[in-house]
Amino acid sequence: MKTGYLIDMDGVIYRENHLIPGAVEFVQALSDTGTPFLFLTNNSAPTPEDLAVRLKHLGIHGLSARHFYTSALNTADFLSETDPSCTVFVIGEGGILTALHERKIANYAIRPGYVVVGEGATTMEKLTKAHECLERGARLLATNPDNWCPVSSEQTRPGAGATAAFLEASTGRRAYFLGKPNGYMFHRARRKLAELALIALEEVIMIGDTMETDIRGAFEAGMQSYLVLSGSTQLESIGDYVYQPTRVLQSIADLTEEVKTGKISDRLDSPVFTGSQAGKLGHRHQTDIFTFHKPRPRPAMTK
């Protein structure tokens, strides 16, 4: 059975400016075995070329732009497919600007068809201009729904979802959110992965660290999903969600031998549920009473 992987980056491959242990070996195993893979990210600021360079500097070599699919590319694909002659006013940085330019979608600040919101620094002047465009009839489109994004273990930054929420509040217009968990992101990523594979894939698996985006999106797209605990999700919080991952792993390193041998284990063989963790299985049902008493210090990452 030919299997391909869609792989989130932050929290799965690296944290801050450090690779997660085992990431190099996992990517090398994918390459050595000819296993198709595509890195998937909601961050619309970098271009695929930027991401390939970043991973090279961190220690993962042999990657090119074709191995990456961002929410910026997803937004450009969406507009070029649904409204190819449209114009846009963009709040965002290099990745989204480059993706739209490559699809020949013009940036037009007078009376655009869309206001496109991505990651990056903004100003009240830009927000005011976007507000005016929306009042004149432009539609509001965001590259992803992330209200905040991790910068370090102790720091976050506002995401595209927060900027879009500002404009929703000021204009009364509703944004349409692309990127994960939108099914269009997974549809286009799966198509791109099939193009890389050159053959039909019998199975596509999403590997991620975030329940709201990676796991939910995969579930709604009909894909298997592997949740790794090396990022933003704690084991005890998984039961909060109606949808569940196919498997839960400590990190990406748990899959390296599996990729090398081609032997797929079932969910209960997941390394996270062996040894000292095994006793936690009994607390993972969705009606666990303890889940209702957890503090909620901030809004969810996505709507």
C-alpha cells in the first residue's frame, strides 16, 4: 500500500529554532524509501523557498520548494480557481504577496474585490484602508483562522485570525478562512502530494500537533491523522474534543522505523500508550468529568 504524509512543521519538526529530536532521521527515512511527503503550514508569511532554507539551516537537507504547501499558496489557489480575474488588497508579508503575484492576481487598493489577511506586522493605516475597502463591497478572506501562533514556549503572537476578527468587528462583514482546517487546504494538498508521488496514493496521513487545525481538518477530509505530543497539545486535553486522532505519538521519531520497514501498527501500539503512559488510556473518553474543570485562560487558537 502506497502511503503519503502531510506534515505540519512547528511543533512537529521544530520548536522555535531547534529541531525536535528524531526529525532529521524521520525526513531521511521518507526520502530513502521514496515515501511521498509534503509539509503543510498555516503560516502565510514565508515562501516555500524560505521554508526550505530554514530547514536546511536547522539541519534537514535535500528539500526544495515543491515539498511545502502554505496557507498563502492555498489562498492563491482558491482565488485563481474561483475568481481568476479578481483584485485584492493585502494585509500580510512576503509569502502571500508572492503567491498572489505568481497567480497574476493584482494588488489594487482603490476598489478591490477582496481584502486578503495574512500573517505579518500591520498598522492602523492598513487596517483603516482594509475597513474602507470592505465598506465599499470587498469580501474578506483570511489565509488561516489562527487567532494566535506560538513564538516560543513562553510567547505567542497575533495570527491572521485575530486581524480578520478586528475587521469583522469594525465592518460587520464575515471572513472566509482558508488554510487548516478548511477542507480546501487538504483537498489541494492531497492533489499536490499525488503529483509529487507520480502514482495514485492509497492512503494519506496528516501528522500534526494541534487538534483544532491538523486533526480536525484531516478528520473532516476523511484522512487518518497522527497527533504528536511534541507541540501544543497535551495528552490529557485530547478528550476535550469530539473528533479524535487515529493515533497519538510522543514525537515524529516514533514513526521512523515504521517508515523504514513499511510495517504499520494499529492505534493501541502507539508508543505514547506503552509503559508508564498506558494507564492514561482509561481517561481519554469524551465524558471525562475532569475536562469540564480545566481553566480556559484564552480563546481557542481557531474559531
